[in-house]
Amino acid sequence: MNMKRIIAFFFAGMCGLVMMFGQTADRLPWVNGTFPEAQSGFEYRSSVGDASTLDEARKIAYSNFLVQISTLAGVETTSNVTQTMSNETEVNNNTENLKESINFQKTNVIKGKSINVAFIKVDEYYEYKNNRYQLWELYEISTTSESFKPYIPKYTDQYGMSAAWRSAIVPGWGQFHKRKTGKGIFFLATEVAAVSSVIFFETRRSDNMRKSKETTHLDIIKEYRNRADKWELYRNVAIGAAAGVYAWNVLDAALAKGKIRYAWISDNLHLTTSNYNDVCFYGVGINF
């Protein structure tokens, strides 16, 4: 197999791997157990339902949620109790066939058997597989009062230039920052392989050039020079591959979507407020 075919297979494999890594669908953070930061006075809870129809999955998830909050209150519930509790609440279901949807529910208070809880459903996510719906619902539960202002999660798959400058320093770092581990490993390993190839081919070229200078036999000199030229060609191709992968890595880090995360504040940026003599002061804190 000649060098051109090796290079062609190399780049075809790279394209296939990147396409494979890029096609992985992301679930919402709270579906994977990463809840939004809770504010004073309420907390987040999730519930799961599985059924052949979306409406039935919602009913199951909601019933499971009622069991959760009853358990938190130290009350044992039966199916009849949860059904009664469900009937006392007003649910406004969004039945559009969307992979992701936000389903709002009026804040309700459940009273009975020492339970007094205000809650609101703020998000919903479902997947349709094997003719069944697997549904996740996210609820806010008030811990201090019977009503509260909902803290609706917002999401983004954009990371700005924070990933691009990382990948400019270390290939793959930006992809790791975007939590695309497969892509990060791919770009880092490919760049290391390309740079290692440059070093190897240059070593062989230099070695043949050195040997050509250690003899006076013209045929041997010609043979070593031809070999050096061949290794020089391979080295130049490897340099081009390294440069191409590096540029691809930076562009991917800058333009490709990252793992879905909460959008309202970055991991290392914190807004601060203070009050002194009835005057409010605002600031920004950054963790390095």
C-alpha cells in the first residue's frame, strides 16, 4: 500500500470518527442527575414515567412524583391516595410531539396526611424508543411557603471562545471543555500521532543524509539521497496532516456545539450583590 493510500485512509477514518462522535445526542443536564443550582426556599426533584403513550407516561411520572414528596414528608401513600392528590391538582399538559418540551403547571398546595407542599413542574424531556415513551419531569418544590416564583432552567450548547483558545493551546482541550470526551481524545491522539510521525520521518531523513556524506561511492550516495528525499516527502505530508488536524481542532472547538448545560451563568463566573445604607451594589466574581 503506497503512501497516498495510507493518507487517504487516515483522513477518511478521521472524518468517520468525528462524525460518529458528533452525532451523539445529549440529554438535558437534570435528566442525567445534574440539577440547576437551588435557590433559598426551594429544591429540585425529578420523576420518571414509562408507557406506550405520552399522556400515560406523564400520569405515571406525576404519580411517582407525588409518592416522592409524600415520602419526604414522612407519609406512606397508596395508589388511591396519590390518585386523590392528583385529582386535586390542575395539570396543563403540552401534548405536542417534541423531543424536548417545557410543561408548566400552576403552583399547587397538597394538604392532607400532614402534607403541605407547594410545587411546580418546570421542565420535561422524553425519548421514544421501541414504541414506548420514556419521560422525565423536573419539579421545583417550595420548602418555605405555599407559593413561589419559579426558577425556570435555561440551556445552551454554545461555549463562546472559551473552548477555541483552549484547543489552540492543547489540541482536544476545548473539546474536553465542551464535555465532548470522544472528540477530545480523538484530536489529542491524532495530533500526537501526526507530530510523532514528523519527528520519525525527519530522523530517518537526517540519518540517510548523514550516511550519504560518509561515503565517496557515487551509487551509494545517490541511493541514500533518494531515500532521504522519500523520507522528506513523508515528513512534509505529516507536517501538513499535523497542521490540518490542529486547524480542524481549533475550528471544531470554536464552532461545534458542546454538551448542553445551564445557560444563565458560567461555571467560574459569579454575580454578587450587597446592600449598604439602602444602596445596592453589584459585582462579578471570577474563579481561576
